[in-house]
Amino acid sequence: MSEPILSVESVHVSYGRVQAVRDVSFDVPEGGLVALVGANGAGKSSVLAAVSGLVRPASGRILLEGRDVTRWPAHRRVGAGLVLVPEGRQILGTLTVAENLRLGAQRRRRQAAPESEMYELFPVLAERRDLPASALSGGEQQMLAIARAMIAKPRVVLLDEPSMGLAPKMCDEVFAVIEQIRASGVTVVLVEQNARRALRAADTGHVLETGAIAHGGPASELLQDPRVVKAYLGVE
Amino acid sequence: MLQQLANGVFTGSIYALFAIGFTLVFGILRHLNLAHPAVFTAGAFVGIEVATRTAIPVWILFPVVAVFGALAGVLVERIAFRPLRGRDDEHFAGLISSVALGGVVIALLQARYGTEPQSFPREYFPNQLFEIAGIRVTLTQLVTLGLALVLMLGLAWLVSATSLGRAMRAVAENPTAAQVVGVNVGWVTAGTYAMSSALGTVAGALLALNLGQAGRDLGASIELVGFAVIILGGLGSLWGAMAAGVILGLAEALTITYFDSTWKGLVAFALLFAVLVLRPRGLFGHVKVREV
């Protein structure tokens, strides 16, 4: 097996005295889809914050394609192709849809896809390209947040709760887009509260409990694991 | 009458130039940089010293002053604001530390130049008089107005149409989101301060050129009117600062014509008071609720 494209090695994250992430390690193979699931406040988003450079881990290492990026600022990681689609979308509402996309491409000008490619992928954005992004609906904003990451032609995309707060139909669309992303060969790390759905889409899954990985393994096995079913999946 | 209006526009353009530098930093970073008047004063002194020592022509002098201002701006951010980043009271603490830094800058100027006002060399700039449509204007006034216009329009273009401007607007709205998409927030912050202080020092040197000299109270003399301009225009609004600068310049000129120069401060602040009562966000400001 080849070297993983992204490795998280015994990462700890603390906010003041609160330990949000304890000794989390996992590998992400190139082209894979790894899901991190768990209850609210289990530390899933904190793991992504550490991987994307928004918080600095108290200890541990993050390797991207074998390079230690633990001390790199967030913008430099974006430049290397490690791009986050943050929780709550965080689109820039005062900028237009097109400006949001250009902003996403700015740090990776050489690799970036042309804007038109994103409009083909997300036709709804094409119609609204000159509107302020705040005028989009929640689902459209999520599409913009994903498009803003994908225009950079990332090596690894980190998706933080992409289906949060969306209507069921929009959720389906978001998961369809995630399938498309991985079909295009881009590596995905997916954080989701909708554990069943995330594990069905993923090859590998990790279950976080109070900041640490409690279970991990092939997603199909986790879906059958009675402990995981009982705690996170419930009865279908 | 026309003559007074023209004079008002010239003074107003300096007010506007002072104010857009200050309002730019507030608009993008939510910092109230109260060292700005001191940097403005430093620009005047540096302009005079460079002109005296090198006798370089005026169109080289202003770029030199602007470069000095840009460096000073980066230092102001590093010294007065960067160390406080991430604190709960970061904005208020920065306001206080920038007042202190402004005091230090004025003291340094006094140490270097003494307490006497400094003057541009005589005949440094040919103060030619023109008459346009019955209005007498000096070459200095024309240069002031032209430079102010070019700088203000240039800044407005930069913010609205360049990739740096786009990154600045992203930081203004949501620094974390800007970071996520790959904006180097530290660099945008430094760049914003550099531009702000470059505008401030050029405004200072322009005012000194108009007066022929500068004292260490040059910044203090424009400070209050400058802040009135910023609030009148709407904090953070570039177009507002430009318009309000000219409005206050005109108001002052008209006061001097119809009343007496002792009334001019009163008119500026009466105008400010009226605007705050009738339209608290300023003439061009828009209410923006900050994300938590």
C-alpha cells in the first residue's frame, strides 16, 4: 500500500483548559473517503480545525504528502491543496458569488479550475454569479462553499458537517456532490452528524467519543458493529 | 463667494485624505488607530526634512513620503495592535495602545526637530497663482486637490476591483472565512496599515506644503475635524469619508465668510451633532452586525 496522502499523528487540541481532542491518529489514503462521526462536541470539528490550520495542536503532527505541515498557517496549507469547507459554510455574504469563487482560486492560481467549470458543475451558481452570496438559500450557500473549495483543485478536501441544517432533498444533493468529488479522484475527509449516511459514503470511518477515537475501521464493518449501531445509528 | 467655496474644497480634500486612511483600517480590521494623527504629523516633518536635505522635486517627494508612511503603518500595527490580538478586549486595548504610541511618535519628533515649527525651504515649490473663472488658486492647491483625487479614486478602485481588494473585503467581513479560503490575513493586515499610513503621511506633507511649515501639533489640529469627517461619512465608508471631508471643508469656508473664523469649529461639530441625531450611522454608513 502506498504512503497515505494525509496523516494525523497523535494530535491533541486544547482550548484553554478544555481538551477537545486527545491523541487522535488516522491515515487517509490517496483518493479515499474517510468519515469522522460522533456526537455533538465529540471533537470532530476540532480535528478538522487542526488539520486545516485554524487551530494549532498542543502536540502531535499533521503530514500532507509526507511533509510536516503542523506549523504551517492555514493559507499555506490551502496553497498546498489542503482545503476546508467549514462548518456553517462561512461564505462571504457581502461578496458576489463570482468573487467568492475567485477568492477560492486565488491561492492556487496555477492549478485552479476556470470559473466556468464550477458553473457547469453547479448550474444554480451560474444564474446567481453576480448576486451577493448572502442572497443564496442555505443549500445554495453550501454548494457555493463546496465550489469555492473545488475551484482550487484541492488534493484533499475537508468537509465539515456539509448537510447540517439542510432540507432532506438538499442533503441528497450534497451527498451526490460528495460522490462526484471522490469520483474525480479528490481525497475527502468528511465530518458528519448523520453517521449512517457518512459511513455509507465512506471507505473508512472513525468514531469519536469525548475527543478520542473510540472505534475505527472499514466503514462497512462499522455500520454492522453493534456498539456503533446502538450509540450512533439507532434502529432504521 | 466662489473663491471661498474653492478654498473649502482644497481644505476638505486634505481632511478627506486624512480620514480615508483612518476609516480604511476601521472598515477592514475594526481597529481604531488613534496613532494616525501622529503618523500624519510625522509625514509632514519627514517631507520637510527630505525636501530640505535633497531638494528633490515635489513629484518624487510624495512617493518618498508615502513609502515612509507605509513602513510606519506596518510598525504601528506590529507595536500597538498585533501583540493584543486574540484578547477579549483586543479592539479597546488597541485603541489605548495606539494613543500611547501616537504620544511616543510625537515625543520622538520633538526630540529630533525640537519644539519650533519646521519650514519647507523657501522657493521649494513655485507657488504660482492661477486665475480660473475668476477664482484664484495656487499651484500648491491644485497639486493638493489632484493628488487627493488620484489617491482616493485609486484606493476605491483597489478595494473594489483587485484581488488584494477582494481579500481585504473578505477579511473585513469574516477573518476566519478569509483564512479558510487561503487569504493570508497577516499580510492583508499589514497591507491595510501600510496604505492607511501612506495616505496619512501624504496628507500631512500636503498640509505642510500648503501652510509652508509644520509644528508638532499639526496632527492635533486636524484630528478632531478628521474624526468628525469619519463619523459624518459613516465609519468604514471610503466614499463617505471623501464626501464628508469636502462637506466639512466647505462648511468651514462658509462659516469664515459669513461669521468669523472662531466659529468654524462650532459649525463642524454642530453638523456632526445634527447628523448623529438624524442619521446615527453617518451619511454613507450602513449598519453591519458583526458575526460572533
